[in-house]
Amino acid sequence: MSTKQYYLGIETSCDDTAFALYRSHGGAGSAGNTDNTGNTGNTGNIVASGVISQDEIHSQYGGVVPEIASRNHILKLQSLFARTMAEAGITPSQIDAVGVTNGPGLVGSIFVGLSYAKGLSYALNIPLYPINHILAHAMVTMLDNPSLRLPFLSLVISGGHTHIFYISESYEMHLISRTIDDALGEAFDKVAKGMGGPYPGGPYLESLANTISSTPLKFTPPMRGNKDFSFSGLKTASLLAYQKNEHSFSNIDAHVALAFHQCAVASLTEKVTHGVNLARATYGHVSSMVVSGGVACNGRIIQALTAHSKPLGLDVFFPSPYHSTDNGDMIAYTTYLMDTSKSVAPLMGGDAMELNAYSSLPS
């Protein structure tokens, strides 16, 4: 039986500096694989969590500047770690394991968090777990939805990724489909910037779209009949429509925002259908799908995917708004899952010091 109690998570994959501490109430012995599916379940809770955002810093540039993000992580890590320990009411010596994002993301930013985690692992003589950022986004949804069990489909829609994975009982990620160019969140940001809006662009475009009920503008969903995503053409079509009709509509920005949403939703629902069919043909019956990443907060997308999933015989789960964006909870909880399930061997000593960062998903 595991006697580990406190799992620290460190997340610095982009421009948010995040720590969290997950406290297990039982360890492997009581969490168990009681359903014989490899599901460890949730036998604890987050006892401390904090995020320091850099949105205000990067908004003046219209997007994240990697070098600035890395430097700001360095400035914030120690104070946020101290705050996390104080909030949890424990000392660093009580931490039993540390997990850290080692990819995918901005390599410079990841290295900052990774170096800090290596230092803690070495100084405290505790195991270090490398955590896949995309997997963690999916797994943290289990904290918000206790009935969710593996295996499931994972639709990741964020600023850097638009992918569908099949995630097995042993936390293996099998790629079903991906974007061949821009991620959906990236397209949101670029369209908003092109219309003079703020960064990040998703909430801005959603608020604009909600001010009208219909629009004569129509964009054709890209790559119809193909399992993969593409949003570069939608981005370009939206910006061209804005420039062409800027003086023809009193609220052209709202019309572009609504047409953008309608096209994005049509693309997402079509690709989900492809993904479900491919996953079931390859891996057997799939009854659940997790939608994660920053764009998972979008109300129109939540409504559309929920309605679309029902006729597919698919239960769809969304994380809380806090867990949709980058956070430490997802790393701390996934670290706990890795440790109690024994699906990933922890790193110690020299092996931990050799852990590297990577910028993209493994091929």
C-alpha cells in the first residue's frame, strides 16, 4: 500500500505559472482498481492551488512572447511555491512526489518549471514524474466529474492544439485526428487581433457573437469528409470578410464573430463524429468524451458538442472553467494517478536530472 500523501504539481508550459498540491486520503490501497479497468479514481482533494497569469504582459504584443514568458516564470516560481506551502499548511519536507510538465509547450518556459522540479526532487529525495500537458488537461476533468472513467475520447481545443485522442485505461494517448495548421484557439486569437480586439481573443469573439442572433455571412467548414482539422482558412476568410464589409455593417465585428463560431462548431461536430467512428472501429466501444483546453470554456461550443454527442451514444464531460485553462491542479492530480496506478515509473537521482523538455507532441 502506498503511504504517499502529498503530490506537488508544477505547470509552466506557456505563460501561466502554476502550482498545486493534491492530498491523497488513501493511496493505492484504498483507491484501488476496484472496477478492474485501471481507473484509480479520486480519493483525495486539492489542498492548495495558485496561478500567476501573464495575460496583461503579453496582451500588448497580441500574443505570447516566449522569452518574456520564460523570464517571468523565473521571477514568480519561488514566491508562488512558498504561497502554495503556506496555503496547504505543510513544509516542503512533507511533499511525497513532484510532477512537472515536460511538454508539449514553449521549451524555454518548460525548462524553468522543469529545473525547479529537479531541484526539489534532488533536495527532498522524492520521485519526479514527467507529465504530458495534454494528458493532464484531460485527466483533471475527473476531478470535476467523479463518474468519469477511462477509457475515453479526449478532444483538446486550445491555443496550441486541436486534437482528438483515445486515452486507454493505462493512460496511453492514441492520436485519432489533429489540426494540420492553426489550432482553434490560435484562430480565435488571430481573428480577434485582426479586428482590433484584445488577447486572448476567445472570450472577446464569444461576447461579440452573443450580441446578434443571425448573420448573412457564411464560411464553409474546412476539409469536409476528412478526419483532421484545419482552421487557417477560416481565420483568413474571417479577416477578409471583416476588411471587405467593415463599412457595410454597423456591427461587422459581431457578424464575423458569429459566422466564425458557426463554422468552427460545424467543423468540430463533424470531426467528433469521425473520431468516434474511428475509435470504436479500432479500440471497441467508447461511451465518453472529455473536452479540454481553453476553448472548452466557450458556451456555444459546450452547447453544440453536448447536443451533438447524444445521438452518437456519447456522454460528454467538460472541466470547470478554472481547470480548462493552464493550472497546477491538473499536474498534481495526474501525478497522483501515475503514482498510484504504477503506469509510469518515477524518476529518481541522476535519472531525474536527465529529464528533458519537448515542444511538441511525440510523433
